[in-house]
Amino acid sequence: MPGDRGALVTPGGLREHSIWIPFRHSLNGVEGREGLLLEGPAGWGEISILAGYPCEPRAAREAALEAAQQGWPAPLRQRIPVNAMIPAVSPERAGQLGLAAHQAGYDCVKVKVGSGDDIGRVKAVRDAVGPRCLLRLDANGAWELEEATARVAALARFDLELVEQPVATLEDLARLRRRVDVPLAADESVRGLDDARRLARLEAADMVMVKVQPLGGVRKALEVVEAAGVAGVVSSMLETSVGLAAGLALAACLPELQYACGLATAGLLAADVTSDPLVPHGGVLQVRPVTPDPVLVGRLGRLGRLAGGRAVGRPAGPGRYL
Ligand SMILES: [Mg+2]
């Protein structure tokens, strides 16, 4: 890429572009994070680990190498339904965001829970989006088993599609699943094949959320879904459009896609590496390749050098936006 003079060439012949990924609004005091784009014969890969979120650097690198050197399996579909996301904000703000999501054509909205006025927030969103919109919650493992039992039971009256990671461990997820009627999804508690097999053995969840970077690539994520023996739901790690394209590739080649995916996150960034970012229209993302713009990559590279490798702000709480 001639426009980015900061690129390094790896021993394997790939070009590495360091970038800074700025958030539109600070997330828990964090303004952005460093990332690395790998440019190879098959395309582009992204390594962009989010502070405080469980993702092994080696897995993220493997995912990026897959994208740059090998590419992804052939897509089975071109249209990927995606969900809107509402952070753990006040009920009033959540209602506004829910209405905006509804008006933008989303059929599925995810609400973060586990802090603040959960019931008020979920009620406000359900009121805003109407009875037909699917409503899912994500607690990022915030609750202990007993609290989760009470919370999920209390929130079930808002007609929930599913609850992601209400408790932290697969063992507690399995216990909770026998106590409540709402479908439960595992997310952070599955970070590889062993976890996926344990999920299956324990019958711990009804679906598994899969992210390309923490699982080490699209092919590895496919293996995880197969081993878990439940439906797979793809979500992002707040990547640029290069990383989102990997998530889309995974959603496109899952044998079955029954649920909206959490890939509508490009709008949370203040800048992207392409002038044609992967943003949804009418709650749907189209599967397509992403080729970064050298000028934008160079600009984000300079921002990264200005940040000088410093962490800007405090690390985000684990997965508060994922
Ligand atoms: Mg989640």
C-alpha cells in the first residue's frame, strides 16, 4: 500500500500496518485502542484486542493471518441480519436508542444489563420497539447464580429472545438453564474447542456467541459451533470494517444462521479504514470484501504513533459493549 509509509514487512512477506482505532464516544473512559492490519495475498486481517476483554493475542493473530494468507470458506448467504445494541444507559436514553433502532429497521435489539436500572432500561426499550421486535439481553457474566435466577425471571415479562452470559461460568449457566425458561447464550465462557465440548456435555446453553478474533479465525469458530452442538451467533469485538468483514464471512458460512448477529458496530468508531464501512441498512449487512483506503490507514497510523502506545483512559470493563 503506497500511501502508508509506516507499514512493516514481516518475514512471511505480509505488510503490517499499525493503526489507532478511535471510539466515537469514550467507552468507560477509553478513547480508542491500538490495532494492526495484516495485508497479504488473500486480503486483509485485523488484530485489535480490547483491554479488559478475554482474547488471547495469539488467537487474534491467527485470525488475522487466516484472513491475509488463506481467506475464508465460501459464503452460503449474502445477507446477514444484525441486531442493534443499547448500552447500560439510563432508561430514558435507552428508550431513545430503542426508538432510533426501530426506525432504522432493526428487527432485533440487544440491551446491556447487569448494572444500573436493568428493569427500567429493558422496559423502556420494549415500549419503544413494540411487541414484534426481538429483544435480547447481555449481562457479560455480571450475576451470581441466585441473582441471575431472580433477574432473568423478573425480566422475562418483557418477552426475551435470549440472555447472553447471565452468569460467568458454563457450570452456572447449565444450572440456570434448568431454572428459567428464557433461552441462554454462552459468550465469554467459550474460548476454544474444550469449552465448546464442555458446553455440549453440560447442555449449558441454547446458543453460542462466536467472535473471530478470540477464537482464532473463521475456521476455528466454525469448529467451535459444531462442537458446541447449538446454534451459533456471530458478534464483533468492535473492529474496523476489516475485522467486521471476518465476522461477516463467519456468519455467511455457518451451516445455519437462525439469529441476528452482533456485527452492527462500525458506527461506534469515530473513524474507519475505508470510506465505505460495513454499516447495516434496514437491519441487514451485505457480505462483501473490504479493501482499506491507504490514506485512511495512513491517517490512523499517524494517530497511533501520536498515542505512542500509551493506554488512553482506563481499561474498559469486560465486554461491556460486546
Ligand atoms: Mg456478549
